[in-house]
Amino acid sequence: MLAPALPALAAEFRTSSDLETYLIMSIFLLAYAVGPFILAPLSEMYGRVVVLQAANMVFLIFNTVCGFSQTKTQILAFRFLSGLGGAAPQALGGGVLSDCWRAEERGAATAIYSLAPFLGPAVGPIETYRPKILANKAKRLRKETGNRDLHTEFDSPDSSLARLLTKNLARPFIMLLTQPTIQLTGLYRAYLYGLMYLVLASFPMVWEKQYRQEPGRASLNYVSLGVGFVIGLQISGPLIDKVYKSLQMRYDHPGKPEFRVPLMFPTALIAPAGLLLYGISAHFQTHWIVPNIGAAIFALGLILSFQCAQTYVIDAYETYAASATGAAAFIRTMAGFSFPLFAPSLYEALGIAWGNAVLAGVASVICIAAPTVLWKYGERIRARIYLEQFKRDQAHCFMPTSPLEHDPARDSIASHDDQ
């Protein structure tokens, strides 16, 4: 975690202002905002595995190179490039969840997904994207049977590679500009995500300046955020699925994305309450455990709200979940990039208590307004031409294939026995 080392980095690279110092941390998030627009569409053309593996290699290389930076320009450039590679899990994660789990199971799956860095080496080589799996099957069957007319429903015989790349890479931008569902959930999560990075940026000021702790000891306070995230993950998955199944039974309905929304209401005030407790207790320099409890409560509320909004988007777009979550991630990560940059000015003007009070008040309004709109009007918004027309327009732009005549044989591939 870079935040505790910011004072040391500022001295080593001789940054000229707080803005430059916090930019070293935030620029990674700027790359997170850009990465999904490239990685998510490519995964919908070539499958999840190859894109994840390539992006992970980029992340590992440039994250390693950061340690050898000699100037602030170098560390900024390498941090940005490592962020491009590091954006892959968040860009593709929603797509993998949509590929592998039914709607009523995605709450628990989303919670487990958040722990994916620990499971990556074991499950990373497994492909999940249906068009890619069927394309591989079609390729194998063409080789086995000699029938060159076998192809899948996702093949686009009349499309060139250039046309496919253009259309697929444009998809997240189109979704961001035309899909109200993505815009609303993106703004909702963006503010919370920005608050998280603002809290991270405030930790050195609180623990090293106000509590006069050494950097090593001060860094231990980040554990409170980790505790909140872990507790939130353990609660959110089963709870989201339980509420979803309960609403299925109550309304005698097979399920819809809006069934993710009710849980967003009680969680709406948890993150603001934690932020307020953290700010006030830090201002009065109470016992160190109190600000940490506030930070943990903030993290708990943050992850609960995130999981509900994430599963809502995945349910709404399914096949295009990777592009949808990638488009929403752009708004979110831009907030994560920008919020820490104004943190010093905010806290210098208002102080940690009043600054957090203002931020918590705005968060309360947003966290109640967004789920209210989704619950009352979400289904109506999704029923409009935006989503359906988008799906029709994007129907045949998954992956390049050799020109093949349309043939009923395409339908046999999906049902062909894998054995």
C-alpha cells in the first residue's frame, strides 16, 4: 500500500507540492479508469483468460520497474502503466461472474470474487466466456469432422478483424454514454470509491501528524479498513442472495436486477456513519481505537453498498457484463483518482471533523437517492429502447472468425456432447 510511504516518496523524488505527492498514489487509479475500455471488449472478443494473463504480465513488469524509478516522472509513468495491467480483474470480473453463476447465486459469488487475488493462480487458467468456449468447440469439431461450415451463433462471417475491434472497443464508451443504469450506478459507486481513497490519503495526516506515530506504526492502522472489508464480504454475499430469493418468493417472480436494490437502503447510512465517527474522533484525538472503529464501519458499509450495485449491473447486462462493469468502473476510478488530490485543501480548510461531516452528509443523500430511483424506475428504464436496441446492435461482434456460410450446423455445436 503506497499511502504510508507518501512522505518518504515526496522527500526522495523532491515533489514540489502536495498535489504532486498525492498524484503518485492517484495516477494508478487514472489508469484503472482507462484500462476497462480496452480490456473488457477484448475479453468479449478473445475470451477472459488470454486478456487476464497478458494484463497481469503488464502489471507485474511495470509494478516491479516502479521500484527502480530515479525521478518523479519515471515513477508516475510506471505507476500509470502498471495500473493499466492491474485494471484487468475489475474490468473482467463482472463478466466472469455473469458467465459462471445464475442471478440468485451471484451475491455470494461477488463476495468471493473480491478475494480472487488469493485464488488467481489456481483458477486463472480456466476459461469462462461462453462465446469463446463455443468457438473453441467449433474449431475442434471442424477439425474432427472436416465440415468447414460448422460455426457458432456468435460468429460474424461478414465482419473483418478491424471492424470487430472497432465495434467491440467502442462498446464500453457507448454503454457509458447511452445506458442510464450504468450512469446512475456508476455515479453512486464513484462517490463511495472516491471517499475510500480520500480516507486513505488522510491516514498519514491523521496518524503521523495528529497522533505523532512513526510511519511503520501508523501503517498498522490500515488494518482497520481491511477488517471492515473482510466482515462486509462475509456478510454481503449470503445476505444479497437471501434477500434476492425472498423477493422471488414474495412476488412470485423468476428474478430481476431490482431485487438487489432493497438491501442498499439499510446499508446507505453505514458508510457515512463510519466516516463521521472517524473524522470527529480523529479531530479530538480520542484513543486510537476509536478512529479505527470508524474506519472499519466505513469500510463495512462501503463493501455492502458496492456489492449490491455490482450485482445489479451484472444482472442487467449478463453477456455484456464485462463491458458494463468496465464502463461503470471508469466513473468510479476517476473519482478514486481525483478525490485524494483535493484532500489536503479540503482538510486544511474545514478540518478532519467538518470535512468528513460534509462528505458524510453528501454520501447519505446519494446513497438513499440512487437506490430509490433504481427501485421505483429501474425496470422502466431498462425496458426502454436503450438496452434492447443496444443488445440488438451488438448481437454479432464477439470474435473474428473465418468466413463461413450460414448453416443449421451452427445450432448443433452448443448441444454437441463435450465427450
